[in-house]
Amino acid sequence: MPHSSHSPDTSFPDLTAVIARNRPRFRTATEFVEAAMREAILGGVLPGGAPLRQEELAAAFGVSRMPVREALRQLEARALVEFHPHRGAVVAAISAEDSADIGTIRTALEPAALRLSMPRLTAEDLALAAELVAEMDGEADPGRMGELNRRFHMTLYARADRPRLLALVEQHLAAADRYLRFQFVALGYQSRSQDDHYALLAACRAGDADAACALVVEHVTAAEKELTAYLKKPA
């Protein structure tokens, strides 16, 4: 079971609602902890730099330390948590430098994956991508929007037949997710992002690899530049 009858710990008071919302949804304690922690980090409930002490989290979730430790490692793989030698686990901070770094990596990896994938994309792949981009049109929840965005991009890249490349692409799409959510909320970026998605889908349907790859680069670069500029502004 994902939880016990222990009284909840109060070391993470802002996390209580997120825990309660996620508790019934998962069969294993690790899935439960990872999902709730991911939501709390991406939603700003746990801010960048916040220490994540395993004993306190275990008490807050009503689980043993093992699923907490496993969940923190999964969140580290998503670039949401960092481990430091003397501080332990902390929430990874949002920064202009990190945003620019992720953007540079994405513009190198994603066009390569797309160019390999495009000749093998099926009608079903393109139909799924169209469904995902249409669903994003009516989505108001930034968290769900981030999930749909990742699925849309990975659907177009999935036929690349390069497992290591696709793992890196997905890792950095996950790392970009919290920045994307921030952009949707703070900068009203969703409409322009959707225009890019529709243009990218049209290029893939037309089989125009050069145009599609150029659109991916432009899409990622424009978003990264806007966000980096915003994060560098004086408070």
C-alpha cells in the first residue's frame, strides 16, 4: 500500500494537499511519492533549493524511506532534484543559465531525432500527434499541458530507432517541463507555442524534413530566449 496509518508529519505543510490529491491514484508507494513530489516541484509548492530530507518526507507521506529514496532518484533523472555531497537532496533551482543550457541541448538533439524519425512516421503516428496538439488547444492546466507537449514531441521523434538518442531527448524534454509551465503561467506562451506545433505537424505531414527540423530549432530557441531574458530581469 502507498501509505500507512501513521499521523502525517508537518515538516512540509504546503505539501499536504498535493499528497492527499495523489494518494488514491497509485498502486506502489514509489509511484505515489514520485508523482506527488513532481507535481509539488513543478507547481512551485517546493521551491528551488528546498532541502528534501528523506526521514521527513517519509513521515509526511506515511511511507518508509526506501520508496522516498527511489522517488528522489527518479526525480533526479528528470532534472528536478539534485544531490549534493554535504546537503543531500534539494529541489533543483530554476535559472536563466539552466534554461539556456537545456535549450542548447534540445536544439542539437531534437532535429537529429526528427530527421531520422520522419521517413518512418506512419499515418497513425501523425493522427496521434494531431490529437495531442488539438487537446493542448483546450487545456488550461499547465501540468497537463506539459505532459501533452512531451507526448507530442516524442510521438514525432519516436521512429528514429535510436534508443540512446531518444532517451536523451526525453530526459531534456522532462527537464524543460518546469520551464514550460512557468512560461505558460507567467508569460502567456501557450498560444504561440501552439502555432509552432501546428506548423511542425504540417511540415511532418508534407514530408519536408528540412522545414520540420528548422521549425523545431526555431520553436525551442524562441522559447528559451524569451524565458532566459525574463529570468535575467532584475527582481
